[in-house]
Amino acid sequence: MRSETAAANATAVNIRNGASFLKNLKVEQRKLSAPQLYLQVYNTNAPTVGTTKPVFVVPVPAMNANVDAASLSIEAMGPFGGMYFSTALSFACTTTPDGLTAPTAGDEPRVIIDYNQLGA
């Protein structure tokens, strides 16, 4: 399954309630003036951004005037083909690795996540 969010910000996006395997994650930045941001990934369906500890944090590359887009891709590996999330899979994008401040309007990156759900 795939989740695509065109403009990720500090409002948590719940991709899936229930156990899941994260397969791939890609963040893209296209605004020339965008600074480095941080994608916080959670194992809960209702994280409190800035308080709930993320499972991991992905740095979103700052944009570079010499390229069309800055992106970072991660392929999750594990014994069952991905990174296991027992409760839920959600994320938020912030200006610091553990903060709650949203990116400036227009600086929000595109986020694409491929995952497999377990159970119904």
C-alpha cells in the first residue's frame, strides 16, 4: 500500500491503525528557499508532536538552488521485509528533530511511504 502526502507539516498524519511493515520512505523538497526539516515517524496513531518520542527521525534535505528537487529515500529491511510497527504508523514534519514547530508555509515536503498492513 502507498501513502502520499503533498505537504507534510507538524500535524501528525496517521497512515495506518494496526500493525504494519514500513517498506520504503521518500521525502522530497522542491521549494528553493526551504531549510533542512525533520520527518518524525511514530508507532502510535495519535502522537503528540514534540512530546511523543518518534521511532526514528529522517532529515529532510535543505533545498539547493542547483537542483530541481532535494530528496532522501530509505528502504527498510528486516527479517520480514520491512521495519515493524506494532501499533500504528504515523508521521509529522517539524523544524527540529524532536520539536513541534511546523515548517513555514510552502516549505512542507512531499512524503511517500510504502507499507504492508498486517491483519485487517
